[in-house]
Amino acid sequence: PEKKSGKYFHVTFLLRKGKILVWAANDYTKAHLSSRFGDYKPTKTGGSYNACLHSEVAAVRTFTNKFRNTDMRKITLFNVRLDHNGKPCFAAPCVNCQRNIVDPLNFKEVEFTK
């Protein structure tokens, strides 16, 4: 995957039995898909924030379009976040992705860099 514009490189992989089925990166040029994945509630106060397309949302969208399936019970979601030096950073899903994607879709596992 290519690094997108933004402070960090954040990518989500959806795997089954250790095989990558789809992946997607944060896309800072596209807006969050609230019509399909719920409203994005800002987690920081002050100023205005337009949520970008988070990698978790993009990965689930790619998966459902590719496989015509939304059953995630056998799927592992794995988030990776790298800083500008390529070092792993904390990459747990944000509270919005947790609420709108991770919890309702019931993934087998959710893993992330720490």
C-alpha cells in the first residue's frame, strides 16, 4: 500500500485463516461514509473536524463489495499505524469505528499495532 496524505499511515487488513482478503488505508481526501456507517461523532472538542474515510470503513466496504457478504464472524480485523519514520504506533479502532463497525459486525478478532 502507498502512504496517503496525513500525519500517519493507517491501514486495515481483513484476514481469514491468516490470508489477507482485503486491505484499505485511511483516505484523507474522502469523507466518512455516514449514510452507510453511521454518524461520526467528533472525539475532540473545539474547532471543526471533517472525518476522513477511515481504513476500517474502507476495508469493510471493499470486503462487502468484493465478496457480497457482511458476515465477519470468521474474519480478523488487523489495524497497522506507522509514523513518518515507519515505526509502529497505537492503532486501535477509534470510538466511532468501534461503535459503528467493530461492535455490530462481530469480528472473530480485532488486532492492532501498539
